[in-house]
Amino acid sequence: MEQIMRNFFLFLSNNKTLTKVAKKYGFRFGASRFVAGVNIQEAAQKIKALNEKGFVVTVDHLGEFIDSESEAKQSAEECVKAIEVIAKEGLQSELSLKLTSLGLDISHELVMDNMHKILQAGKENDVIVTIDMEDYARLEKTLHIFTSLKQEYDNVGTVLQAYLYRVEEDLEALNPYNPYLRLVKGAYKESEKVAFPNKSDVDKNYKKIIKQNLLNGNYTAVATHDDEIITYTKELEQTYQISKEQFEFQMLYGIRLELQKQLLKEGYKVRVYMPYGDDWFGYNMRRLAERPANVAFVLKGIFKK
Ligand code: FDA
């Protein structure tokens, strides 16, 4: 049953019509449980509050299925604005983005032009920018864009997904770039041809790449809510005397708050991934796919208004 629910929510997350209707209809259906606000000013208040408690943040302007050049440019302007607000208000926050929201599916020139503007603003304001990893169809392009930008900008990072069979090779191929990598299990519905279908295999592979990246000496963001993976990372820290400066835990805004606080108390760096914007539908559907139990929060949101 859980698998059916998962597939259902992943199917919804990919539905362009529903995404557009939801955007028009407004900030509903429990969106505020996982999304910090509709604009950067609202998000900035939430970042400030988290910073005061000791958390750091990466803020993400939500945007999916961009199909015009003007929307992609608007999305890039929003990213630059977010960087400027982070700098102006002295917030401890990085920026995360998706290349599809900047025109990846429209043209290479467009997405590169947008990335240059964003990374230049990040460089001038000391803000790191992480390129989220999307579905497998866009992996090659995303890695190619990351490696070419990394030669010009120090403030760019990206994400690798443990559910992919090829992830170890990608990790090694990126090693010479001394990358800032966020490691995740992977959130998209992928074919068995490219990704492990079983959770236990994904978990095993996830542990492998965390160890590999830490022992390569690269900064590692372990982005998970999974106790077992967190415990494993702490064990690696002990066994290999890895400095707490070399890694951080990342979790999504609104998820496992007690665990986030506990890690902070134990002296770990904890970064909260904070989405904002009116394009919240696909993001929320992926969170529901991860944990159908979250439907309860969403239903509460509908009735709260
Ligand atoms: P898993 O799903 O196995 O869950 C382990 C336990 O965590 C569960 O038993 C439950 O207790 C808790 N949990 C997990 N999800 C929860 C939820 N939604 N609500 C409440 N509890 C929950 N993916 C991707 O493909 N590209 C990307 O760029 C990113 N970026 C990213 C950034 C950050 C900061 C995070 C935390 C995650 C991502 N992801 C991602 C998503 C990632 O790939 C993955 O889908 C989710 O993190 C869920 O997997 P977990 O590792 O949390 O474990």
C-alpha cells in the first residue's frame, strides 16, 4: 500500500497542469508545513530565527517546469535577490537551486547565462550556491554544467544521489575538483535500469559514498533524516578521526525538528534546507511520497486555511 501511495505522490509531483493550478490557487494544502513563505522577505524572517538558535540554512526558491525564457530569467533574478537579502541582513545561509528552473530544458546558453549571474552575485557576497540534482535524464547535463562552472567559481556545489548505480564513479570523477557535495538517497522515480529499487541497497550505497567522500578529504553534507545513516556518519567521524569541520548534516525545513536540535546540541553543524515561493506543489508531493504519513499534516493545512 505504501508503495502505491509513494508512486501516486511522485506521479502528482510530475504533473505540470496540477503544478500550474496549485501556483495560481495559492499557498494551501499544508504548504506552510514544508515551505517557509511565498517570498524571500518571509523566508528571511525564518532564517533569522533559525540562525539565532544555532542552525545554518540553505534557501531555495521553488520553481519547476519552467518553459519560457522569461520565466527562467525571472527565476535567476529571484536567486540574485535572495543572495542580496542574505548578505544585507547578515544571514547564515547558502542558496540551493534547480537548473530546470533556470532554463536547463530550454537552452544551454540560457541556463549558463543565468548561472553566471547567480554565481557572480554569490562570489561578491560570499554565498555558496548548491545545484540540486534532479531526475536521471538531467544528470549528465547537470554534472557537466557543475564541472565547467567549478573551474571558474569556488562558491558552487552539487548533489549526488545514492540510489543510482553509477554514483560511486561520479563521486570519483568529481574528486579532482575538490567539490562541495551534498549526498542524498535520491527523491525521483527512476527505472530499475539506473537505480536500486530496494531501500536496503540504497542505504548500503549511501553509506559507501559518505565514507568514500569523507576519506577523499572533501567537505560532505550528509542530507538525510535517517537515524541509521546519521549514526553511521558519527561512527566514521570517530573511527577515522574526521574533523567536525569537514562535514555537516542537512535536513529539510519542518522535518524531524527534535533530531535537528539534538545534533546541534552534540556540536554538529546542522543546515536546514528551506524552500520558499509560490511554486510549492511538486516539492510538497515529493515530501509526501517519502512519507505518506505526512498526509495528516497536509489535511490539517486544508482545514486550517
Ligand atoms: P528515508 O526516506 O529512508 O527516511 C528515513 C527516516 O527519516 C524515515 O523513517 C522517517 O522517520 C524520516 N523521514 C524521511 N522523510 C521524512 C519526511 N518527509 N517527513 C518526516 N519524516 C521523514 N533529493 C534529490 O534527488 N536531489 C536533491 O538535490 C535533494 N536535496 C536534498 C536536500 C536535503 C537537505 C535533504 C534532506 C534531502 C534532499 N533530497 C534530494 C531528498 C533525498 O533524496 C530523500 O528523498 C529524502 O531526504 C528522504 O530520504 P532520507 O535520507 O531522509 O531517508
